[in-house]
Amino acid sequence: MIRDQLAEFSIGLNYTSIPTAVTAEVKRLLLDHVSSMLAGPKVFSTELPDLPKRVSQQGGRPESTVIGVPGRFPCNGAVFANTAMGFTGCDAWHKPSTLHVPAVLFSAAIAVAESVQASGRQLVESIVAGAEVMIRVSEALGSRNIYARGFHPTSVCGPIGCAVATGRLLGLTELQMAEAISTAAVHSAGSSIWRGARTPATFCVQIGRAAESGVLAAQLAADGCYGVDRIFEDPRGFPASYAGEADLCAFTHELGTTFRIARLMMHRFWFGPYLLTSVEALIDLMSEHNLGPSDFDSIQARIPHGVVPLIGAVEYPQNRLATLTTLRYALSVVAHMGNDALYTPDVSSPTSMMDPSVKSLFERVTVTGDDELDLGFPGTEASILTLKTRDGRKFERRHNGPVRGDPDNPLSDSEVREKFDVMATPTLPAGGRDQIITTINRIDCLEDVRQLSSLWAVDGTNQHDD
């Protein structure tokens, strides 16, 4: 059965079997994700419910840290809060599966690792195992099929990855891991209807719930709960519910020989991945032709039809969450900020959103679907950008990718560091940022993951028991 093959891989993986290049990339991804964790609460605090307060009111054992608040919290509550608050839209993304892998997986793995005092190597093993399984589940179902049914791939496949990561950290047997995987599959949910001018908090909350559900599935398996044997093969099973069909061979294709986690895209901009080719095309044209916002008469972006429902909202965004997925806004604000839009959440600050010149240009930006671009989607996020200037000039740029940060056009280590510095400021002083970077680079030497998490803890929680 497929779930048993996935469990066998998940249990059998060990640190020494992971290629050195993959562990090096995991460290880069971990630093990139921590930057999102640190930035998320300060950016979205006015739009999300007070999740840490809700978690603290539930009581329980003080096990894991929650970003930006003092004390420790029950593991599952920390998983939920950190994942929801850290889903910034600037997190790394796996293009073929369309999964926000670190957003749903990394915060969960860290919180569980804290709770069991796992080593740094154990954390890396859990992350790699969870990512490899989760990505292949999405590839097997096909993200296009998942979206077509109104579901969100990361929310649907995330519980399975988090169950695997948690199962590793809890020391599940192979049979228990199989049960955890199938239990997580029946926990899956998450709508893709969150797009629009007033993107609701469920945009982030459903990712937090996906992570928490996966962790719970592994905990239940440890307690003897069992799932559905043929969850992936049964005609009424997981694929039928969320995609209608599946390539059953893809669930285990190259499992253990090719590591998908090494092929994630890191973002330079505070926008979702489908917006980035258009944003880069705009910056390139502005640079090449020395254009400023006052030069623009109109901007037209052509994108695959399948992406239009996700990023083609015609309404002006009314909150910061909505700016992440509104292409018309992204082009309008980047036209005014240029390269200053790199890494910074200021692209969606109240000042930027209320800028009359940004709003004016927004009215002259159009987003339409293009039949030709459909041929490469998903897999490529090509776009065609057409600029018309007030003095009658016309410029066009087709951007087929890869954008900067794509695994075929990766960020340098210094760029990853620059992004971390921008996003972690002012949450952490420079010395604290340096400590986190140094500790992540030597995570394979840590005896206790709390040596890392203590560096972002608040008000005295930077101590852990020996």
C-alpha cells in the first residue's frame, strides 16, 4: 500500500543518508523561514485574531515558544499560532507541487522538536522526511486538480507532511507512521476561496490548522489510533475527495533518491509566487528605459487563466493579507518603490496602501488570462507585461522565469542574509540576528533544538532545561 511505502521511507531516512548539498539547502530554507516567523506577527497583528492569547487561555504544559510573546505554550497551540502568524506570502515555495512547504511544515517541526528536546539533526531529518512525502502527495494528485475543486494544495497536503515530521520526532514505529499518514489524510481541508480585496484571516489560519492537524494525527497514532489502510488507493479515498484522480506511481517516485526539498523557490518580494514574473518584468523595464511611476499611462499583465482567480482581483485590497495576492496592487506599488520593494513588508504598509498615487495607478492596471501561457501552467508562471507611457511609448516584456530565488536562479547566501536582516528588524537586534544565523549554520551540532528557539524567545524564556 502507498501509505506503507511512504512510512517505510519516512522511518528509514537518517541524517547521513541525506546529501550534504540538501542539508545545506535546508539550513538556508530554515533561515528564510525564521525570517517569516519573525516578521509575520508584527505585520499581520491587526488583522489576525490574538492567537497567542487564545493558546495561553487553553492552559497546559509549557513546552514550546510562540514568536513575539513571553512564556512557553503547549506544543499543539504553538504549532497553530506560529504557523498561522508566520505564513507571510514571502515564504519559500515548491513550484511543481505549488506547496508552501516551510510555511506549513517548519514551524510545526520546530515546536514539536522543542517539546521533546530533539537534537538539531533530528529536526533536519523530520523536515526532510515530511517535505518529501508532502510534495509527492501533491504531485500525485496534481495541484491543478486540487484547485479545480476549490481546495488549497498546501492546506490539503500539509497535514500529511506535518504528521510525518512529528512522527519522526516522536519516534513512531513504521506501522504507527503509516497510521499517522492515513489519519492526517482524513484531516485534510482548506479552501482556496480566500482571495479578494478583504482577504479573511482564514488565509493564514487554515495553514495553522493544517499543521496542527498533522501533529495531532501523529500523536493519535502514537496512542494507538489507526487510519484507513488504502487511503490513497480506495475509489472513495483521499485522491477522489480532493482531486478526482491521482497518478499512484507519483506518490513514491524517486523517493529517497531525489530530494524535492532542495528545489524550493525563495522570495525576494512580499507577494505570492504567481505574481513574481510580472513584478520582475516591471522592474526590468523600468530600469532599462529609466521609467518612473509618473511615466505610466497603463500597465497590462497577461497570465495563465488558471492563475487569474488567485491573483487577478479587480478590487483594491482593503487589508495587508489581500495585498499578497492582488497583482494589480503589486504592480502599482512596485512601480513606485522599484528595487526598494525587495524583501520589505513595507510594500503593504498602511502608508503604501493609502498612497493616492498607488491607488491612481491601480485603476490603470489590467490583468487578463492568456491562452498561450496556459500551455506551461503549472510548472511555469510565465507572464507578459505591456507598459504604455504618457508620451505614447509602448514596452512589452515576456517573463518565462525563472525568477530570482528559483532553484534554477537561486538567491546567494548574502541575499538570504539580507532578506533575514530586513524581515527580522526590529524584532531582533543585530547581535541576536547574528546568533540565529550562526546557530542555524551549525544546527547539526545542536544537542537540543531549544538552543535555537531560545534565541527568539521573549522575557526570560531564553533558558532551557539541561
